[in-house]
Amino acid sequence: MSNEFNFNGPITGPNVFGNHNTQHNTTYGGSQTNVLHLADSLVRELGPTAPPEARAVRAELARAEQAGEEPDHGKVRAWLNTLALGLGTGSGAMALVEQIRQAIGG
């Protein structure tokens, strides 16, 4: 079986690649509105006891959207990493953290 891939044009996300029924979803970038929606969903998923890092991610993304700027990716990634340490693998909150990471390019 060959592992060669021939793409006849530019590849833009989302894309699905894989062998032997293994699926890898790769998405590059996302609109700030969509990323903010993911952050809102994360805070809702974590409920009233959401860690301050979840609220900080949402606040930074909201600030950037209102100012028409890029969010501070370093801060957002650090907060997401801290959140990921306390979340269970396979949880809805962890899936949202991963989606936000992908959407901001990290």
C-alpha cells in the first residue's frame, strides 16, 4: 500500500487524512467570532465553578474581537494549557480546549 498523496491544489481546512481507518482532522485558523463562541461554550461547560483561566480566555478573545485585533496568543495558549491539566481526557471541556487551540493556530 502506498503512502503517497497527490493534491492538485491548495489544501485548506478542515481536511481529513489517514490510513487504516484512522482519521486525523486538521483545521487551520478560525474567525474570532467562532473562537469566542467556543470560549463561551467552554465557560458554560465548566459551569459556575469554571477556573479563572477559562474566563480569562473568554475575556481576552472578547477584547480582541471588540478592538479588531488579534488576541494575545501566548496568554491564551498558557491559560488553555493550565486548563488542560485539570480536565479529563475525552471530556467535552477538553474537546473545546483543543478546538480553541486549533482555531488560534496553536
